[in-house]
Amino acid sequence: MRTDNAISAPTSQTSGHAQGERRQITAVFMDIVGFSSIASKADPEDLEHWLEEFYGQARRIVEAQGGEVTEYLGDGVVALFGLARADELAASKAVSAAMTALDEINAGASQGITIQLRIGVATGDAAVRIDRGRENLPRATGMVTTLARRIQQKATPGTVLISASTKALLRGSIATKEISNQTLKGFAEAQSLFHPLANQTQTVTSSQPFIGRKDVLTQISRSSDPVLVLGQAGIGKSALARHLAQNAAAATTFAADGVKTPRSYQPFEEWLLNQTGSTLPDFEDIAAAFPTLAHETQRALALVLGLPEGQSLLIDRSNVALKALIEDSLWQAICAAQPAGLLVFEDLHWLDNASFGVLRYILENASTDDHQILMTSRDDSKIDKHLDTSRITVIPLAPFSDAEAADLLDAVADTPPSPDQKAFVISQSAGIPLFIEHLSKRNAVDDNVSADVPGSLKDLLADQIDATGPTKAVLQCAAVIGQSFSLDALEAIASDHAPLDVHLEEACRKGVLKKLDVAKWGFAHALLHQAAYDSLLRNKRIAYHAKIAAHLKQDHVDAVMRNPALLTTHLSRAEQHIPAIENYLSVSRWALSQGAFDDAEAHVLAAIALCKKAPAKVDVRTLEIACYSALGSIRMQTQGFTADSAKAAFETVAKLASGKDAHSSANGPALYGSFTHAIVSGDKKAATRFADMLRSAAHIVPSDGPDNEMRLASLNTDAALQFYTGDFTKVSSTVRSLRRHYDITAHGAMIASYGADTFAAAQMFDCVTRAICGQTHLITEMIMETDAHQRQLNIPVMQPWAQIWGAVSLFYAGQRDAATDRVRRGIATAAKQGACFWQITGTAWLHVMQPSESASAEGLARFARTISTYERMGAHIGLPYFRAHFALAQAEHGDIAAAYESALQAVRENQTDGLHSWYPEVLRLHALVCDIEGGTAGAARFRQEAAAIAGKQGATLWLLRTRVDQLCAGEIDATVLAETVGQLPRRAAPPEKQAALALLSQA
């Protein structure tokens, strides 16, 4: 059906590594029972002859099943199956060879010696050498041969024992009897072993159910010609044939067998044995089974069975005439046994040549009125060679859709799979029913889904890859790149196998690859990709991954920038631990700068995992500190500044850093993160301590001028502490100092480890400070500078912070509409990024800036939920201020008692925490609630305290608001208010100034 182009083997291999690969093999260990006793009594020459006879018989049996004897051990032999080329039937052939050896090896019989064997069979992974010339080295290295030997030692004389891994690959072809709880020398866990039972096949009680295929059934029912169903291994050809046979009025199945020693007319011979009802029939059994057939026809059937009555035909007839007689006789026998109905011929890819002759005869002579013929096969060159497909309806069997795959998974699973298991199996199975069934069995015992290929499918997949011949080496290179790959990347590691396009075309013809576009290919499904990758020796994998990493760094800088994780994957698998961890951190910084918090965290966690896997000789402590610092910074943004997970990350940083120099720059992020937790949670004492430690460390660490990140971080914490404690007179000078040392090019990336751009954060503190101090005329220009810095910084994660804090400055400057619009943008940006802290913070500020947000009962409830959430997040720094505004909203709704309690709680919280940036305002708002509640004396006292604190702070805005309230309440005269207005810069014009001037004009 296709013509394959010849491909020559590569002229060279990857240098510097062992030549070979990993593959699953089945080992057979044959041992002669009582060999020492026999040897002690034999003449050395007789013993040599006897052993050579034994070796020769064993070798012939093994090789007849496609195995290879790799060791002669004096009293036994070791044979391996699936060694030179993967074979999906390797396990079955190995067990069949072992059972045949028990029956047929009779070395020494002519000398009166009777021997018994005991045989062990095991399946497992091994490193296989391909250089046969190195006879001093074993062909395969791994525990599988040792396991076979240990199993052999458990076998009783004259029996075969096989491992559970081998039994799993028999797929019902041989029945077994379990012997559980067997302890094997050198293996820690007890194992179940199995006796294969001669001449018995496994009764498959849970055969693959029939799902879907309605379109195929329709095509078959409408065809007036014989039907050939083509499809890859495991696609469901047998399930389809079984379904049709079960629903036919009469049906006979002739199944080609790929396991048993090849012999002529194999499926028809087995059918004849079944018809006679005897495993050792004589001619009378033939005559009884087919009494209506002519004597010569019966003799031809006897010849197929190897009976003496048929042997005379070999003399009477020429080869051509005899062949025609046998084909006609078998067809007559079939018609006699089943005059009409369905005839199924399964697995034509395993059919022997003589049987193809019978099939051709049937196709040419079968009456379409009486018999329906269904054939199944893989796409094999035998089809074109032996059959005229022009007279056959050929139906390719396609993989299942996701819906059909889900139905089959539900049907074959012993227990309902979890959603993750189900999604994984469907994604990995590529719609191939056999893969679905085996993946389901593997994942049924393990909730942790895995991309590993189940052992029961390894030989099948490896066989498909091996069938590509020299192209396999190219497929292995491609598998290192990924399930899909570009020609450019493949050329970087597979140049030894050029021209590559010929290999790629061959792999597509064999169904291993598919072309995705002009210069991109992909493996047909995930399991094929994994099987090709698994076949590589570890050193080759490492070398190839290193080559790809170098190729990406040298030739694809842009691609790495767009998808940095691509490089990291190859560095990691190349065991370049330090570069891989560093690149994961780089990836995380890139994702964080885009506001992709989930991705940023995932990459940091991957870097942490690599740190734990690094060899002991590789010192990764500094990188671990960077990893956990970055993790804490990310979690502050997503889960709150005082979230337990963020705290845990920074506690780990402190622990890791404790063994290093106390003033190492590696401690900077830990101290900065600890300060942030303390200040935002309202712990002034702890925040002061961490700020002092960071300042001390920054002065001790050698300074490289503008590159001293710890100095910048320290100035940032100083500005924050000064702002939050209400020490407003120092904030601007600290920010000016930071400005002198900051370089956006050198320091913009500090956000990855510190969680913030130090200058941007200080800018925001300065801007709000200027507004509180009454310099509102500067705010518009300062906001413009802040926004320009954000555009230059181009880090999305800073945007909600800058938008919300900028809105606060505008609000205090009296630009309420602009402030409201800006804070809404900040909330939307934070929501898009998943930055929960800034969503809640922005919502709280929105209620402060726009009291109408709380005007309705629903709005008040929303404000209450916001405060509750803010409190649960541990963000106490602004909580008293927000609670005081909430209290005023409660009072507006007439709930005076609750408003008074809320306002009083706000005062007590702010008084205790010592972080007094908003304390004068909290006192003033509480006084307003007291006025509504009727506590005039108390209100006056709170206003007096607010004015005193605001005056000391230099918080002119707070003082002016308080003075206006005092004048309205008759607590001060106009000269005091006028004096406060006079403290404002001449160009400053906040709304409070206008209100004060209006009152003064009336005084």
C-alpha cells in the first residue's frame, strides 16, 4: 500500500558516551537441576558433548521465538527477548520458549542421561549495548537478569516461574497460576510469582468493551465486498471484530498468532484442531468432523495437521497442485462447518504466507450471499504483497474522540477515576483504546498521575519506534526537544544523521510523527514521545539537553525571552543545576513583572525543588535564599502581606541566612520582607527592629556606589516607617537620598527578590506625605512623575500599587473624581492579576473617597465585608482609619450605638499600634460620631488630641480639618483657624482651605 524509501544508517554517533540505549527486555534463566551430580560421574569429553547438545537445543528454541542466548553458564543459559529490537510479544515469546524448553530439551538422552530444567522469566528495564564486538561485556545491564535468576531458584524441577511484570504482558495469551508472597534474595519486598499453564489460555473476564464506532459499523454493513479494517496496535480492531462476531447469526474467527513458532497454515491448523475436539487427532477424527467431504479432501486436511494419511499427497501431487488442493479443501471444510455467516480473519500482519494463499482463495471463491468476510490488520507491506485490495473495502480505524475515550475509561475503570486522572488518561492515550485501558489500570492505584509509560505498553511503543530503523536515532533526538519540535532545533543535535527530512518523512509514514507545519513536526501522541525519550541512556539525554540549551541561548535569545521556561527545562535535564535554578528565578521575575503571579510562583517552586535535588557538593544556599525571598514577595501580593504562607517563606530565608555572614546582601530580602510583614500587620516595635537591622547591614556591606541594593532597600524601609509613624518631616529627605542612589536600569529588577521597586514605593510615600502636609499644589506634578516612572519601569505588578496610592494623593489634594477613577482602575488591575491584597485595599479606599458607596444598606454591608476581609488578611496598618470611616457611615444610617463602638475600637487600635500616620484623622472622625451620639465633651477632647498630634507631625491637612470642626463646634476662635490656614503654601488650594476661608469670612 506504500513504497518505503531506504535510509542509510548514520556514519557517526554521539561521542563520549556508551553506545546503546534503554529498553524493556524479558530475561529467561534456564538451569539444569542436579548438574553437579551429573558432571561428577561423566567423562569430561562426554560432558562437553552433552553440554554442547544442551546449548544447541536451547539456542534453537530461543532463536525460533526471536530471542538471543547471551550467556552460557556451564549448567544453564541466559536468553534475552526484545534485545536487538523491541517486540510487543517479547514476554509471550519468552514464556513460550521456556515452556517449549521444558518439553523438548533432551540433551544426553542417547547417553542415558535424563535432565530436568527449572526456568525463571522476568521483564524489566535494562541498558542495552549495541556493539556486539565487545564480547567481554554483557549485552544488557540491569536487575532484570538477576531477578530472572532469583525466580529460577524458587522454581521446582521441571517448572517455569515468571514475574508479575512478565505476566502483565501476556495479555491473556497464556493462563497462569499465582504463587504469592515469595521472598527473593537481594529483593526487599515479597513478590507474587506465576506458573504458566501448558496448553491453556487465560480466560479474559474484563475484555475491552465495545464503545462507539457507529460510522464503521455502518460502512461494514453497507459493503458488498470483503472488509479490511486497518489500524495501529491497540486501536480496537479486536473489539470491533468480537462485537460483530457476537452479534452475527454464525461466526468463525481465524486469528493469526505472532507468538507461536511460525508454521504454515497456523490459524487454519488451530481451527481444525478445535473442530476435531482433540489436541492430538488422528485421521478418524478428521473424517468424523467432516463426514461429507471427499476422502482426498480429508487427506489434505490431515496433511495440514501433519498426519501420516496426508503425507502420501506429497508424493502424488506437485507443489502447485498440492497447494491448490489444500486451499480448496480448507475452504470446503469451512463451508461444511459454517455454510453461511461471518468469517473473521484477525491480525493479518502476523499471518504466514501459506495462510495468505488460503485467504486469497477464499476471497476469490466466497459467495457474498452466504458469507460476510471481515479482516483486521495493521498497515503492513504484507497486505499489498498478498492481497488485491481493489476488491476489498478498506476501512481505517480512527482513534476515539475525547467523549468516546471518556466512555471507555468509565467502562474499564474498577473505581470511578478522579477528574485529574480522567483528564490525564484522555490527554495521554491519544484516543487509542488499549492505551486508555492500561493507563487506567496504572493510575487506579496511584492518585499522582504520571507521564511514565506503563510497562505493559513499553514493548508495543518501542516496537513501533524500532520499526523506523535508522530513523530511530533521529526520533530519540527529537524526543529530547519535546513532543513537538522544529527542524532548526533538531539540526542542533542530530546533524550526524543528515539529511533529516528523509528520516522525518519515514517517521511520518510509520505513524510515529506527524507534520504540524512547514518546519515543525510532532510525535503522533504523548506515549510515543515518552517511549522514544525513555529509550535514551541517561548520559545521552544529558548531553542532548545541554546541546539544546546552548543552541537556545546562542541562536534563540528572543524565543527564550518570550518563553524562558523553555531554556530552564533543558538546563534542568542537562543537570546544570546552578544555571537551571538561576534561570527559573529569571523566569519567575519575568512572569512577576507581567503580573502573572501563578506562573511566577510555579517557577519559584520549581527552582526550590531543583535546589533540593542538587548534589551535596553543589552549594545552593544563596540561591535558596533568593528563591524563598522571591516566594515570599509573590505571596505577599497574592495572599496578603501578613499571610502565613508569606511569613513561612521569609522565616525560611532567615533560617537559611543564619549560617551565613549576618550582613550578607543575601539577608536583604529577608529583612525587607520581615519589615513589610511587621509594618503592615501594625507591629511598630518589630518593624523598627527590622528597619534598624537592614540599615546597619546596608552600612557594613561594601558599597559599589549606585549598585548597593541593601542601601536602597534600607532607605525604602526608613521612608515607610517614617510615613506610617507620622514622622512626616523626614520622609521627603529620605526619598531624596534614595533618588540619588537609584538607577532604574540597575535596580528595577529588585522587585523579584524584594517584592517592590524601592524607588516607586518611596515615591508613593512621599506623594501622600506631601498631600498630608498640605503641599497639595505639588501633587499633580508628582503623580505625573510617578506614572512616568511606572511606564519606564514597565512592571505590571507595580501598577495596582501605584494606581491606588496615587489615588490617595489626588483625594487628599481635593481631586476626588480623578482619585475615584484611578482607584477603580487599580482595583480592576489587581483583580486581573489576582493581587487580592490590592483589590481589598483599593475597595476600602473607594469607600473612603466616595461615601456614596456606603449610602445604601447593601453598600454598607459591602464596606463591612471589606474591612472584615482586610482584618483577616492581617493588614492592620490602615485598619483603624478604614474602621473610623465605616463608623461614620454607620452613623449616617442611624445605627449610632454601633457607630460609636466602631469608632472607639478604631481609636484604641491606632493608639495601641503607635503607627500614627492617620491617627489624628481617626480621632477627628471619632469626634464626629461622638457629636452625633450626643457626647459633646468627649468630642471636644478627641478633637483637641487630634490637633495636638497633627501639629507635632506637621500634618497640616489633618490639622486644618480638625480646626474647621473645632471652629464649627465653638471650641476655638477664628484666629486659630486662620493661623492654620496660614501654614499652607500659598499655591496650595485643598478643599479644606476653601471651607476654612468661607468660615473665616463669616466670622
